Amino acid sequence: MIGDHRNDVIAGAGAGLPCIFAAWGYGTPAMAEGATAVAARPEELAELLPALLARPRTGLGGAALGHRLA
């Protein structure tokens, strides 16, 4: 999950997904609390995404989620 608002961070956590807070968006830095990582610029996603996608995750019903981007 990538988002720039506290609601995005909460939604990612609720879905069992790691969340990258997009600090270049309209949210304040305080809204990043609880995010797995913070990206200051879009270019940083190239470094952050592979590590996050490689981590095992659980979500809905406790089932392991795939490593797909939809």
C-alpha cells in the first residue's frame, strides 16, 4: 500500500499490507505514524518496494497474501 494520508496507513494495516507513506503528498508528517516506511520522493519507491514485497504478509482471514501488485 502506498498512500499520503493517515487513512491510507490505517487501510493498509487493516488489509495486512505494509504501507509506504508518500511524504510528497498532501498529508502531514504526523500522518505517517504506523507506516512501514516513508518515501520522501517517488524515486525512493524503487528501493523500498522490493524489500517490502519480499516479506511474508498475512491479511484477510490470516491467509498468506501473494506478491502481486494490482
